[in-house]
Amino acid sequence: MLEVLAKRTTRITPFVGLAENIPESIEQARSHIAVPRTFDFVVSTLMLHHCPDVKKVFSSFQKVMKPGGMAIVVDLCEHPFVEFREEMGDYHLGFKPSEIEALARETFGGAKVKKLPKMCSCSASGRSADLFICPMTKSNQPR
Ligand SMILES: C[S@@+](CC[C@H](N)C(=O)[O-])C[C@H]1O[C@@H](n2cnc3c(N)ncnc32)[C@H](O)[C@@H]1O
């Protein structure tokens, strides 16, 4: 994916890092390539359910966001497909919106999770899960 992205535009600098520790991932990348330390937007699509410690991920996002910046997480709502753990390395079987809101509140002071009208579906197996979106803003004021 990152190779395809790099071919599409020179305005994005792809590098591999850990969502749980983006500041350290950035510092490692900076010893090879020019990468900013903070960002206006952090976007995470279908990544969060792979991470055991969601609070650590949110805190990591917050550390690399500019004041007034926004993080947007799109991920799976709670679903019954336990086989996703084996098949796709999923850690969480989706999330309850209230669970994500509570975790986001601890780091960002507030967040509103909305269900999206589209589903994430696998046409081959017929399995599908609802998606949610959670925008989180970093205050201009220190917390
Ligand atoms: C289901 S794929 C989603 C890929 C892409 N974001 C999309 O929406 O099509 C999950 C992605 O999360 C990445 N991932 C899993 N755990 C991660 C972690 N701890 N830190 C950063 N990326 C992680 C995987 O490498 C994989 O690219």
C-alpha cells in the first residue's frame, strides 16, 4: 500500500511505524528521511481493532497532533466473527461506540462516535460488520 501511495504523489512521505508509539516511529524514520514531528490530521482506517491497547494508541495520536488538530478513526463495530482473530490477526472483535467514546474522552476530553451507513463486507464469505467513525480534536489549550 505504501509503495503504491509513494508512486501516486510526492506530497506524502510514507514510512512504517507503530500506532502505539508514533513519536518514536517518527524519530526512527527521521534518521533516514524527512518526516514532520506533528500533524494537522491523523487518520486511522481499520487499524484500531489490531491494537490490544486502544488507550495507548489514542495517546500516541494525541502526541503527534498539532494543537487544534484532528484524529479520525474509522473501524469496525462489535461483530460475532471470532475467526477474524485467526484469519486476519484481529485483536478486538470490533468495538462498542460507548467503549470508544469513553477511551477517547480520557485522552481528548470528548468525542462522538457515529455509525456509518456503509458496512465493511466480504463478498466471498458473506460476512459483514458495521463501521463507525470517531473524530477527536486536540484542544488548543493544554489539558
Ligand atoms: C485491515 S488493514 C487496513 C489497511 C488500510 N488502513 C485500509 O483501510 O485499507 C490493517 C492495517 O493495520 C496495520 N497495523 C496493525 N497493527 C498496527 C500497529 N500496532 N501499528 C501500526 N499499524 C498497524 C497493518 O499493518 C495493516 O496495514
